[in-house]
Amino acid sequence: MRFQIRRFQIRGEFLLVLGFFLFAWGCGGGGSQGAPVGPARVSIDVSPSVIDSGDRTEVQIIISDFGEDGLAIKIRYPVALSYVVESALYELDGEFFDTGPDENETDSTNNYLVFYLDPDDFVGDLDEDVSSLALLLELEGVSSVQDAVVAVDLDIDNPDVSNSTEFSVTDPRFDAQEQDDIRVGDFTNASSSSSSGAA
């Protein structure tokens, strides 16, 4: 298994929020919804989309319509945000499993998380084959950034290449399938000052 799976308790209010998001996603609401491009359908929602430094936002990624092939779930976000350690969860049919990124890399502009997912890892934990799941995680604001995005890209996990060498931050091969907006900091005064100067 590429990651350890264990059940644990989630607060009732978190379940309520997740249930509402999944309902809205199924009805066409929520964040961006993925076209059937790549190895699976994917959507991403970042909420809240405006935070201050030191605050956290939750990233919810819904993956569906995938087959038996393993997936590389790649997430890109600006260096103004950092991944909250031990915040990542998979949700399947109301069951929660904790996980963590196989890669957590950065360059001068962006951070990258990579999760390698094999649907067979969940065999025995569910009564039926896995065809859709949610990946949940938290990001924390560490510096100001305006008009940024959190993006996701799905690739087939190459079985002939070790996961330890499959991803390179110098050549991430990242083509965003879906993305959602994020802003860290209050830029209201800056916008007002620019408007006043222009006048």
C-alpha cells in the first residue's frame, strides 16, 4: 500500500459541511467542475477563498469516473501558502481515511503536493469498487498574495517508474485540469489608494 489507511472520528459539523458540498457538487454548484479530460473527472473547491496570514483554507477535490489504474494527484499552489501537516483525508461513502502527500516540493513560485492513489488500497474497506472519492486538505496563509489559484492535475501513475523518482519539481509536467481562486491578505486599502492616485 502506498499510504496508511485508518478510520477515525470526525466532528459532526465537519461532516455537515462536507455533506453539503458533495450535494452542491452533484447538483452543479460549488467550485469548478472538471470536464472528462485526463484519466478521471475532477473538481476543486477552495473555501474560504480569502484569508489572512496565519489563517487556514480547506481544499476539497472530488475525483470520479476513474478506472483501475493508479493516479498521481498533483496540486499546485503559491508559496504564500503552506500545507498543514496531517490535514489530508480521503472520504469514500461516508468513511474517512487519513493520508499524506508522497511529495511536498517547492520552487521559487509554487508549492506542489503529489498523492499517489491506487484504488486497490481501499479493497476490503468498502463493500463495492471505488469509482469516486474526495481528497480533503488544509492550506495555511504565510504571506500575502493576490489573484492566485490552487490547481489540480491528474495523471496516470506510471507502474514502471518508482514513485520516489516519478515527480520532479524542476519538471513538474503540470497542466491544470481545474483550479479555484485564493487570496491571502487584505488588498482593499491598496486598491483604494491606486484609485485615488489615478483620480
